Amino acid sequence: MTEIQHYILFPNHDNAMRLYRELRKLGVRAVIAPTPRSASKCCGVSLMVEKDDLEKIRETAAEKEIEILKIAEVEKDFNPHRDRYC
């Protein structure tokens, strides 16, 4: 079974950090992460969140007027052999 991760993408770093702080105040788990290349080709920061929290996150962003570009579903890409040299 493939695991799906949810990333919130922003137009700039400031919006990501603002939403991150607001979510922490509410006790909503969010992890600051680099934006996956499969979600967007430009460099940037995103928030990795749980699917069950998406509605609360959308409400919070709207209430605090924090712009979100999109919420991307990305298949977890785990390679257990990455960074092995022997």
C-alpha cells in the first residue's frame, strides 16, 4: 500500500511561517519541509500535514488571510538504500 503525504504550498516563505505559527497555537501538527519536486518545480518551503487536519487548516488560512497556492498529495518516496555507501 502506498502512503500519501499532504503538502501545503505557498507563494512565499512568510505565508508558510505565519500559517505554521497559527497551527501550532491550535495544536495542529505541521512539519516545515522543502517542497517536493513532484508538487512544484520551484524551490520553496511547504508544510507537511495530516489529511484529517486539512479542513481546519483551510479555515485557519482563510480566517488569518494567509494565501495558500495549493495542497498537494504526494506519494511517499522512501528509499531505504539512500545514502548507503557500502
